[in-house]
Amino acid sequence: MKLFDFTGKTAVITGASSGIGKAIAQLFAGQGAMVCLVGLNKELEEKAASEIRKTGGKAETFLCDVSSQREVRSVFEQINEKCGFHILVNNAGIAHVGTVETTSEYEFDRVFQVNVKGVYNCMHFAIPYLKKQGGVILNLASVASLVGIPERFAYSMSKGAVLTMTMSVAKDYLRDNIRCNCISPSRVHTPFVDRFLAKKYQGKEEEMFKQLSESQPIGRMAKPEEIAHLALYLCSDEASYITGCNYPIDGGFSSLNN
């Protein structure tokens, strides 16, 4: 028997045009899944889907702002009408640097709308469909939901909400054969990190990249593919006994960083 076989399954992945979401989409497609890439940037979504198709995978794109309930409802109606789905990966999210004093109301609301309401919106419309045949929901939380991290007030708030929403949904839909888990990565080397360093530490990018990498107990940042491998397992039939769990994937950050 082939392990982690996703043949015949469809996975909806938000924020799948780059970074962790893109790595998850590519890996799932490689294991036989039809992947539905949901995001804001049509050009990047199409590029990611094209890369998957070139390697023999199946991918469709859907333009959507996950913070808009109207748009999310429409996208799930389209996906269900077109192919149905079995897996939802809530990966879309934004970061923010600031303390409770330096975080403006606008910034707080913006983080909440995407990171919290976006996850709620997708689960709200996915679950009625998943209840018909069972399925899997995987949410991307963060080590910021588990430990205190300097100047991550709004971001930590949002990822803490993702963690507790995961547990609530797992409990409420046990009898509907819907599993719900979350992953809590520490710093992952994505295009976002490179843009952040270029913007905030112009001319010192290499120095700061080294510093950020060495702040992880394991001595480096995670690769998006490493997060994708855990996502693959948790969304597979091989993980059929796992629900209501949070998995730190953080190079020891939450337990060894002292």
C-alpha cells in the first residue's frame, strides 16, 4: 500500500501562492490530490498552479479575500459545485510587529480580520460540506500561541485564537468524522522573511538573517517543505486517529529556548 496517498481527494489551501501554503499545495498535488489554491494575488496563484500542472499535478485557483464572508461563501460554493473537497488547510495569514502600546486599532483589526476571522469564515462554510462525508481541517497557528515573543502582541493574539478554535471545532464535530488539528511553526524561511529584512534592515540583510536563524535552538529557520511534510501526515488517512491536537514544529523553540 502506498503511504500518504491523496489520489481522489481534493484539498482547499488558503494563502497557497508562496511560502508554506505553496509547499503544502505542491506536496499534496505530488501525492495525487487535486489542490484548490485560494488567495488574493491572481498572478501568483496562477503561477503556483502552473508549476504544479507542469509536474503532472492537478490544481485550480480561486481569487478570494478570506476576511470577506461573502467572498469565502462564493468560493466554497464554486469548489463544491466543481469538484467537492475533503481537506481544508487554513494557511492564509499576516504578520505584525508591535507591543500592546505600539499596535494601533487599525493594525489590530487588520490582523484579526485575516488571521482569526479568515479562519472562522473558511471553517464556517467548509464544515457543512465536510459533514456529508467527513474530512480534515488543518489550521496554521504559531509558537507565538504557546510562548511569549517580544513585539508580537496582535500576532500572538490571533494565533492563540486559531489554536483554541481548532480545539473547539475538533470537539464539536467528532461525531461527524471531521478531524481538526493545528501546526505551530517557529520562524520559517519564506519570501516574507526576505521582504521584511530588505525593508527593515537594508544593507544588513545577511547579518540579520544569520541572527534570526541562530535565535532558533536548532540553529536555523525551518524550510517551508518541512512544515508541508507534517501537514501531509496530519491530513492523510494514516493520521486518522489524530484530532484536537497542536503540533509545534519549531526546532526546539518552545521547549529548549532558555
